[in-house]
Amino acid sequence: MNVYFDNAATTPLHPKVIEKMNSVLSNDFGNPSSIHSYGRKAKVAIEEARETISDFINAKPSEIYFTSGGTESNNFIISGISRAVFEEKSKYEIVSTNVEHHSIIDTIEALKMFGIKNKLVPTNKFTSSEINTIEESISNNTSLVTSIYVNNETGSINPIDKISKLKKENDVLLHSDAVQALGKFKIDVQKLEIDSLTGSAHKINGPKGIGFAYLKSGTPITPLLFGGSQERNRRGGTENVAGILGFAEAIKIKNENLIADFNKASYLKQKFIEGIKSIDSKHININGGSKTSPFILNINLDSEYYNTDAESLIMYLDINGVAVSSGSACTSGTIKASHVLLAAGFKPKDAAGAIRFSFGYQNTIEEVNYALEVLQKLAKKFRIS
């Protein structure tokens, strides 16, 4: 049996998404910026897709900007807002956490060249944000607070609604990387009262190479890409029509199945946890705490009892037909200890032995049972005698 449990890295295209994109690629090839009928048809389709996505998060269509994916969206938002506020109000600090996705952490680091400083505040042992720690880090010079919605490695859920109260009290803007939350949790940007949010299609059975940035009306921002007037002069470049429409189709499917998919993932994860505890309840740790996404299960092997060489662990599972990740997909090409688990206080050897299982709508209980059989064999093989 071959089992795919790496849905947090990417997901298989839904058949309806493939059907939609094939139709667009075959028939609707016009450039949306062209004024003839081919261009107008593509433009109308894009605006309908924008409305579908904006409705899904309770935003205005004009607040949705299409990008090439989550990484570009986070770069666009973090860089664009912080630089704009720096120019307007001379505020030069960004407050974030030390367990963010690298598209946040690395962007914040790069902004130092523009005189914008950062404060990466520590999280708790479950990799969740602590409200008081964030509040203590906000100063009169803070322009932006950014916190990941669902951690891409551990699945821990952050209290974005509570953080939004801090931003109102301190006159700062709030951003959330919602790549691992979109299509899995009900997101209402109006109720959350946040200023920006990002999402990616290929995490929800849509195509790669397309994402969006939600930017609340009136929020200051400078463009990341120049040379085109697309996306209301804020994101230049000819729109990926097939990708955008595929994204909207994936959103429609998720909207129809949000509760069913959530409940199924919860069931699979619970059965997986029960199975892991029966294998070794003492030396295989389940990470992220009690408040985690049902779509992500992060475990790590105790280095005092197991060989925790990450590459060997992942390859063993792969050879036996189970595809998983040692951490976020963007760092899986260079196997090393997870910065998220290191930030949570794990020793490097223990953090190196982390394995992330992540579930999609297509996974079954039979696949969970098979993966547990392989994991039991792994525990015996990698146990230090």
C-alpha cells in the first residue's frame, strides 16, 4: 500500500478542479488586460473567482489580491505594510513569533536593510503564542504584529481573535499567515478584526502557483512587484487565469465540505494518536498540545531511546509506502532540526527526530492503520539497543 500523509506540504488536485482548469486552459486563453472579447471574458471570470474567495472569508472582493502563492503573499504583506507605515509614521518595529513560517521570518530579517527592526517573541512549549508575551513586546514604535494562524509543523492554533484586541489597544496592524487554516477552519476576517491574511491554493486541493493576500480597505501598503497595473496597481504581472479559477473551484468544494472534512480529519488523527500510544506511550512524543489542527499530527522520537536521524526516518517510511515530512516542506530539502521544535525547547537531537503526518479529504482509516503498522516496525528498527 502507498499512503500519502504529507498534505500540509501539498495536496492532490481535486478532480473538479482539474476539470475546471482544463476547460480554462483549452478555451479561455485571453489576457485579462486586453480589451477585446477574449480578454473581457477572462477578466470577468477572475472577478467572479475573487468574489467567491472574498465571500468565503467574509471580505470585500476589492480586498483580495492574487499572487503566486503563500510565500509571495506573506512577503507582499509584511514588506508592503511595514515599509508603508515606516514612511508615513516612522514606526520601525515588527512583532512576530519565533515559530513562524520562513516566508515570515526571512522577510522580517531582510527588512533590516530598510531600518525596520523585529522582535521574535518566544512561544510556549506547545508552539502557541502567549498573549501577555506579545503585549509586552509591543511599543510605540510597533507598526505590525504578525502571528501564524495554524502552525505548519505542529498544527498548534494561535488565538488570533485575542491578539486582534491587542492591536486595537496599541494602534498597530495585525497580519496572520492562514495558509494551513484556510479551507479547514471557518475564517471570518470581519469578526477577527485583522488587517491582512494570506492563503494558498495547493494546500486545499487546488493548483500550485496561486495564492491570495487579503488586505483590509484603507490599510497602507507598498507593492512588492513593479512593472504592471494588475491587481489595482499593487501586484504587477499577467494574472494566472487557470490557477485563479482552479483556486476558486477548490474554495467552493471546501465550503461545501468544511464540517465533514474537519470531522473526518479529527477521527483519523484521534485513531492515529491512539495507535502511537499503543506502540510507545513514553518515548514517542505528540507535539502541539491539546489545541491543534486535526489536519496535522507532529510527533518526535526521544533521542535517548531511538536513532533520530531525520533523513533515515523519512526514507524508511517512504520505502515502506508512507509519505510524510520531517517538518515544513520549504525546509525538507535540507534535513535539519525543526526551528519550531527548537524554539519550543526541544534538544537538537529530539527536534531532529520529528515526523509530521498531515491528513486530507482523500485519506482513510485503512491508510492510518497501515501507517501505524509501518511505524511500529520503525520503532523496533530505530530503537537504541
